[in-house]
Amino acid sequence: MNLPRVLLLTDRSQLPAGRDLVGTVAACVDAGLDAVVLRELDLPEDQRQRLARALGAAGVAVLSARTRLDGVAGVHLATAQARPDEGPPLPHGRSCHDDAEIRTAVSGGASYLTISPVAASASKPGYGPALGLPGLRRAVTLAGHVPVFALGGVDEQNAADLRNAGAHGVAVMGAVMRADDPGGAFRRISQAVR
């Protein structure tokens, strides 16, 4: 799997009134988005499947959170979640929050991992404590050859520092989902991590 420098995670609950998820992701595709993690875990699987198809039609590789959907490029799993065993193997990422979870993800063959929260997050206030740059550096060291995406509180102000701390890239949700100009917000974050 060719990993981008920026993964976008979806959360339609953070969209401003009148904006839809597919349009938001399409604006980011126009700004250079290559891969999106489709969350929306509150929806029934048939609705998530339709969303995955619509996002794919917008020109982006779709990674499905927690469950395998038809036509996706990969799955993004919770820390201790078993890999889906139906169909041919897909690249998979893992959500990690501490050393033990990183070791488990690496030994389990994860294609990449997210480490969070690296900073205070408006999407999940009170979640943490934030790992900061020292925690991110430690995660990158522990992950070894497995690419690490910094997640949680990522925005255009800290993205370059996170990349310079050794992260392969950043995973962003709220800073793009809540933005008045999601394509512009994505573009600025993407430029910061080149």
C-alpha cells in the first residue's frame, strides 16, 4: 500500500450545517487527498457501504474503520480487534495509544499505525493525556519499520513539527471536518508535512 503523508478521518457529526460528507471529501480530493478512513460507525453497514462507494467515486482510496466493506483499499482496526478473515487479505492499520499497543500492532503485521492523541483534541476533549513530540518520537522508535501517523489535535500549526519528529505523516479529522474551507485546510496541512 502506497501511504500518503496525510490520512483524512471522517466524522460527519463535525460538519457545519448544510455540508455533506461526500462533498467535504471531494473538496479535499481536489486539494490532493489520496486516502480517507471512513468511520461513521453509528451507521448500518449498508449505509457505510454506500458511503464507501460514493467516496471512492470521488477519486480517493477508502480505508474502512473496523469492518471490511466491498471495494475498499484497506481496513483501519481498533487496537485489539481481530483482522477480518473474509476475502483476500487487505492492508490494515491499527489505532494505538501506548507502547504495548504499538508492539501488538507491529507484531500483528499492521501496514501502518496511528498514535494518539499527540496533542489536545477538540474532537475528543479530555482524551489523553497528549503524548506530545517526545511520545511521538518514542512511538516511531517502537514501531520500527511500520509507518506511524500522528493523530489527535493535528492542524496546520503543528503538522510540520509532528512530521519532523519522525512520523510518516499525520491523520486529521476535526481540523478539516469543521473547517469553513475543508479543501484549503487539507491543502495547508498537506503542504506542512511534505
